[in-house]
Amino acid sequence: MCSRFLFSLLLLLFSISILAQEDTLRVLFLGNSYTNVNNLPLLCQEMALASDKYLYVDANTPGGCTYEQHATNSSSLAKIREGNWDYVVLQEQSQIPSIDFHRYNSMYPNARKLNDSIKTYNPCAQTLSFMTWGRRFGGQQCDDQGIHCSPDFVDFSHMQDSLESAYVDISMEMHAGIAPVGIAWKKVIENSSLVLHSGDDSHPNYMGSYLAACVFHATFWKESPVGNLFTGTLDESVASYLQGAADTTVFHSYHDWNLNANQVQAEFSFGILNYVVHFNNLSICPPLSTYYWDFGDGSYSEEGSPMHSYDEDQDYTVTLRTKHCSSMDSISKTISIHNSTGVDLLQEPHIHIFPNPAHDYLTITFPEEIKAISLELIHENGRIIDSFHLTSVQKHRLDLQPLKRGYYLLRVHNKEIVKSFPFLKI
């Protein structure tokens, strides 16, 4: 009886431990006064506690600090090197994304440096871009020297559009997530009389920071902030309205914010020649993901796209498990080995792409039997970038130079076949 009680107690403690891990996140904020005013990290903590979760936070937020300064700041770099972060939040100085010269010569290159450092010391962490908001009345934004300036924005929304494009472009390139705070601000400002700016028409008042915390809560925990009991100093009705605005911003356009960047999706195709099967790994996953193949005959492999020989004529169930940190997905397919005499071109033609990762060009080769084929170039967010049709071509060179760095999918199809090839543009 005693041993059964002890076993039950241990099982309960183990379950509590697992639950505690699932309901705990470690987040590092690197930004400036937009993050520091009203102590945004603390607001995020309070909101997490109100939903029975725990958020461990650390931050480095000197006033006016830019990505370029964080990339050489000893405190910021030391905090990144601590490791074991679930998210590292990057917030750029508020005007830089709207000034083209500084966007392309400061924000983007230093975002890449910070992201590289984050991934080096935190392979399982997700870089998260804190998309900020525009000035209350727009206007022209210039650097301290007055040399480089933005357009003269006619209002808040005009400037917000510029900030949005800057954060989205670099985040998609880096395979980073986006906390769309500025979009939530835009939704509230355009649809209510609430004022989210402080008296300087730049920094957030308490409502503005609370709305940002709601967006981060939805982003971190993948759950709606609606109904959260933490309302801070706000009236319950105002807090409820802001919670709803954050909810619709994050979840009604969820895939626009790349919040599943660290999630994996297993997929593969195959081609059969005699008793040899060539497997083509089509998994959508971050770099440094691992693969485990079960060929169904007692043999296994951890290669990306392996080749395997079978001994007997029969059906085999092949399983691919794709894993990145805590995210794992698997897929199984049945293949038939029955005295195969050649490749079944209608099911699995030998179409190849190389190199992968690719820089300026991607080469696609087709078997002679394929006379006509259509190609679609798709961004990882699902947007079709280009499409074209080829006839009587066994090799095609695709120009990647106009593309930004990031993950893409090449879909090849005609009436008989549909194949997809994920690749990385560097």
C-alpha cells in the first residue's frame, strides 16, 4: 500500500514538473525606452501570472539604443550568451525603420548580426521582432545630423505602414517571429478615440504599453489575452477592448507574423528503381533540424535525403520523423517493391534542384519524359512570388538574385504530378 502511494506521489510530482516546464518561458528583451517606459517586461509577467503561467524576463533597454549599438553592447551580448532563452525580443530605435538609408545600412545588417549571435548561443530560441508604432501625427523623421530623412508622413497610419514593411521584411529573411504591436496600435487608433501615445506623441502611455503586453502575451503563449484578469491601472472595459484588439491582430493574421518559425512539418517523396529507393526530404523546418528515417525493414537512417536498398518484393511502411528542439512531426507512407524495372515517372519523377542553400541561382533538372511543366515560386508565408510554364526543357536555371534571404518553396506540377521542394536563399 505504501509503495503504491509513493508511486502515485512520484507520478503526480512528475506531472506537475512537466506542467511547470510547459507553463514557464524565459524571455530576453533588447530595446530602448519604448520597452522600458511603463516597464513592459513586468506587464508581460503580470499578465502571464494572471493566467497561471510564469515568465522569467531579463532586459537591456538604454534610451535611444539601436540594433547597431546592441550588436556591440557588452551587456546585451553577455545576456544573449547566457543561453537557454525561449525568446529574444529585438526592438529597434523608433525612427530608423522609416528612414531608408538607416533601414538598409544599419537596421538590417545589425539585426542579422544579433540574430546570428542569438542562434549561436540559443539554438532553440526564437528571435522575435518587436514591431513598434509610428508617431502620433506622422511627420518627417530625420537622424541627429539631419542628413538622412524619411518621407513626410501625413499621419500615424502612413508612418506605421513604413515600420510594418521594415520589420516584416527583415523578420521573414531571418526566419524570426514578429510581435505586431504597431498593427494593434493602428487598429485601436483607427477604430476608437483612445489615445495610446504619451504627451511627447512618441512614447506609449500606460494604455499603449498594456496593449503591447497583450500582443506579447498572445505571441509568447499562443493563447488569447481576452479575459485575462490582469488589468493594471485600467478600467475593466478599456482593458477588455485592448485585449480584443490584440487578439484579432495576432490570431486573425497569424501566419503573417511567422510565429511558427521554429515548428517543423515532416514531408517526403520517393522514387523507385529496381530495389533501390531514393528519398527526397521535403520537410519544412528551421536550420539544424534532425531527421530519423525508419525504412520499415529494420533499417534506419539520420541522413537528410537518404537512399535505401530493399531485399524482398513487398509493401513497406516508411516513416520520417523531423525534429527541431521541442518541435517534432512525423509522416508515414507505404512503398511497394514488386520487381520494379524502372522509375514510375507519373508518381515520382527524378526532378532535382541544386544547390540548396542557394545564393544567386537555383538549377532544376527534369527527366526527358516530362515535356511540359509549371513552376511556382512561393515564399514561406504562402505568398506566390512568381509562376511560369516550361516546355521541352530538361534543365532550367532560376534567377534568385531579386529575392531576399529566407526560406522558399518551389512547386513543380503538370496534369500528372505535383512536387514541392523547400530551399534556403542565402
